[in-house]
Amino acid sequence: MTTRQCAALLRSGAQRPVSTQVSFQQAGDGWCVTYGGRTVWLGHLVGMVYLAELLARPHRSLAATALLRVRAAGAIAGSLQACGVDPQRPGHAGELLDERARRAYGARMRELRAELEGASRDHDLGRAERLQCELECLHRELSRAVGLSGRARTAGSPAERARVSVTRAIRKAIVRIERAHPELAEHLRASIKTGRECSYQPIRAEHIHWVT
């Protein structure tokens, strides 16, 4: 869905039955979401990608590691891989980031800060939010990889790291949704299950088919 199409839906204000008209689609720099007869536009967060994957597969379990591999994460996933983080690597990950990868992280974060300043000066809120999201993601990864003493930490199991990362991202996304659409946030909190296995288990009796 394009940003223009989402704007048209927002202007229309048409009331639609929950059972037949619900959508969670990426639109430009954010997401266009329709639920309960109401359409809202939401800024991008990584957790939105995970939610879209789960909503598209009701009553099916998806491993958190599989969600991490979703290519739709776009620029953020690309930045993480460019900096040496491979969510598909099996077994014990050993040292999370070698020296070359840590330098790459640092360089990318400096670039993002400069781009963020430019976007803020230009009042480009969509781009600024996307850059801030990527910057926060990289900062979290670097903080997890490097201890307070500056020595590289070793990783736990890939499944456990994925569980923590995906759960936090989904919770953050639902908090963002709650500000714009409390009814949808309530539905998601009751229906989204997180852990090493994640799923969407809708509690409403009527059939809900999400367009994603």
C-alpha cells in the first residue's frame, strides 16, 4: 500500500466490519492499519514487521529466529548484517562482534546521527523516525555485544537471543499502536503470544482475515 492510498483511507473515515475489513500494511515510511472500522497511520518500528508476519498466519507458530530472518525488515536488517550480525548462524555464536564489525557499527551509527540531524532540520518526520529506529537498534546490538569493560561478550543460544529481541520489539510496537488505536492494542495484547515460538491466536469469535 502506498502512503497516498493510506491517506485516502484516513480521509474517508468509512466504518467497516471488523470481521471482513482489517489490514496491517506497510505504507511508505510507516504502516497503514485498519481495525474496528478505524484506520490509522503508524511510524515504522521493527516490531511492526513481526506483527504483520504473525497476523498473516493466525493460529500458526513461528520461531522467533524465523521472525528475525524476515527480509522485510529492510534497512535495519541490512545494517545489522553489514555490521557482522548473522541471525541465521547456528550453534554458539562465540564472540558477538569482532573488532572489524565493532568499527563498522560505530561508523554506521555516526552516519545515522548525521542523517538524523539533517532530517530533523528539514522537518522530515517520517525519515527522522526511521533513522532513529535504526540507530536505537544498532545501539542495542552494540551494547549487548560489548561489556562495560570494553571486552566482547559471548553469545547465548541463538534461540534465546531471538526470543528476547523479538519480544521486546513486539511489545514496543504495541505500545506505539496503543497511542493511536487503543482498541487494536488491546486485541493484540490478548492475541499475540511471544517466546521462542510466537503466534497470533485471535480471541474474537468472528473470523478475522488480515490483509498484510
